[in-house]
Amino acid sequence: MRHAFIFDVFGTCVDWRTSVAREVARHVPGVDALAFATAWRGEYDPAMERIRTGGRGYVDLDVLHLENLERTATKFGVTLSDPKALNRAWERLDPWEDVVPGLEALRKDALIAPCSNGSIAMMARLARYARFPWDCILGAGVARDYKPKPEVYLASVAALRLEPKDVCMVAAHNSDLAAARALGLKTAFVPRPREHGEGQTTDLAPSEAWDWVAKDFDDLAVQVAR
Amino acid sequence: MRHAFIFDVFGTCVDWRTSVAREVARHVPGVDALAFATAWRGEYDPAMERIRTGGRGYVDLDVLHLENLERTATKFGVTLSDPKALNRAWERLDPWEDVVPGLEALRKDALIAPCSNGSIAMMARLARYARFPWDCILGAGVARDYKPKPEVYLASVAALRLEPKDVCMVAAHNSDLAAARALGLKTAFVPRPREHGEGQTTDLAPSEAWDWVAKDFDDLAVQVAR
């Protein structure tokens, strides 16, 4: 195996928004579950940013998600009976329907792994739920830092014992691909126009001429096999 | 998934000796392939010991194997046409026949991962070859140190977001289990009386009352399910 595809997960592989909202609805009756899920996710980047900039040592995303959940609950004025149970919503995210068949096709000639900000524990359990056939789990858990810091991509490439040019980052987010390209990785854009629901305005189209632009993972596998 | 089994790989999951000898015979005609394989493996522990004791920074086992291969070739007075190709022998190791069905059974109620001194790159490729259905790859590649240093077991347990008591180390080597037990992990001994060929004298029986003693992985899965 001389090539690999590494994947963003939240948004690119899974529909986190409706999946988390479903779990919120189960745990927090009466709240606007989609709004709550969106607000919870809204705390994600600021929480990582403190770690990226050295204001806090590395703690994994499970810890950040739990802290962010408590903060979100306070904003919404609700009391959580079992925040740890609700926090496991991030291990039960439904994949977009093309993802599993696309991964099965791509892995015929390449290694595949998540390069996510999710922890190894979270990604392993999510893979069980969503049936992702990863070869290994890379990303923040291996690098102990958060994307888009270069170390996360470079540690993932190094863990595969490959050169950046032989590893393709697959993401629905142009900024993720820009960070990967700056380090010499190949790039593949797969838009997920419903990640943020109806009326999404971001990442609807490629912002650069990425190495591949595919409508979904099946299409990417077909293009790569050409 | 509130429990996990983590596995030693060389000897416990795979028959490294005859598998490496097969690759040696392909690459180095005329040499005593089993003797060469055994000598190559003989360099393994001293090479890691320098790193364990701080005499050298962490480099992964692929690098050590390649250095050890050159040293072994010199001892045997042979010239290698493509040492890197032969070094990939460690990614093509045949599993003992009970391993894949045993892992499939054990993973029904627990996470499973290698906790080996092999790198993530090596373990991912070996898993493809041997069809090991790991949930993630732990061990030296995550801890950046070598067993039996405590950090390797503890980093693996932490990466699973579990407590040591909920993780069982499975190995054919009593010393590996002793290191794991000292840290609070559960332990399972599965003897591999042919790891070192006919006339093996080590690790034929459990040296302590491990939590499980099983004749093979299938037997372990049956005992665990009781």
C-alpha cells in the first residue's frame, strides 16, 4: 500500500447535525434540538483554539465536548440528567449514504484513515456505529494537537510511513484542504451542502483547484480508479 | 463499548518466525532462512532497549528492523539487493489459524486493538494482510516508547477512554502480562508453543494466575462469553 486517503469526519463522513439533534431530543425533552446541536457545535472551534495557541495543554475532544455541553445547557437554561451519556452522541453519528460504499471502494488500492479532531476513543466507537472500515485511526489523537495545525496532518502522514504527496486529504471544508495542500498532501473536495441544514452558505463549491472534486465518495472512488 | 482487549502481535497473533523465513528465502537464496529470521529477531530487544533507557530518542520499529537486517546480513556474510523490500516481511506475517475467528468473536462485546511494539504503519499493513479486524491501532506508535515500559500500556488504555481494569492484555508471553497486570489491566495468556519452533522452552505455561488462560483465541472468546 503506497497511497492513502485520510478523511475529515464531522461533516465530511457524517451528518453530525441531525444525528446530534436526535440524541439531544432523547435526552433534553422540550428543547429545540437542532438549535441546541448547532450551539453545542458552535463551541467546538473556540475550545480547540485555546489548545492550538498553547493557552491549554492537549485534552481530547471528548473532554472539550463535555465542557461545551455544560456551557450549552446553561445557555439554553436546561439541566442535564446525564451529560456523559448525551456526550456519547458524537459516537452515534449517521454517515452520508455514499460514505461506506465509497470507503470500501477506495480501500482496495490505498490505506484509509480518519484525520479528524476527534479522539481515537471517539473515532473507534463511531466507526463501529457507522461501519467505517478504517485501517487505523489518525488525526488529533495521534498528533495531540488540533487541525488545522500542520502537525496533525504531518503526524498522520508519518504514521502511515508515506510521503505527503502520496496521501490525499478528503474533506467537505475548503480550509481543511488548504492546510493539507500547504504541506504537500493531495486534496479531494466532496461538498456536503446539507451539513448545516437548509440554506447553508459555506463550502458549497471548491475554493481552489483541488486535485479531485467529486460529488460524493462513490464518485471520488470512480475518479481515482480511472 | 465499555471493555477492550489489547493484543501482543508478534508471536501471540502471528507466526513471525516461519513467515519471515519464507520472505528471507525469497530474497536471500542459499542462506539458512530460519536461522537468519531468528538472528534478525534476536536484534529486536537490544535495539529497543536503547530507546527504553533513553540512550536514543524514539524511532519506530520499521527503522530498527531495517538497521537490524543490515547487521544480520553482515553476520551471515550476505549482500541484500533490496533490504527495504525484505524489511516488509514484517507486514506479511501469517496469523495462527484461531486468531481471526477469535478476534471476530471477541469484538462482538469489546473494542479490540493491537498493543504491539510495531508501528502504526506496520500494524495497519499487517492487518490488511492477515485480515485482523482491529478497531484502532495502539501500542508503541501511540505511546512513542516500547513495551514493557508502563507508558505503552497506559497510553493504549487512555486512548480507548477506559480504565485499566476494563482492558485485558492478551499475550503469549508471561513478561508482557506481568507488566500489564502491574498497571491494573486484566490479563489473558494464550500459549504459542511453536513461536520459536520445535523444542521451545519459554512461555509454555502461565507463570502466574492470569485472569484468563486459554488454549487459543477461540477458547478465550468462549471463556469470556460465559
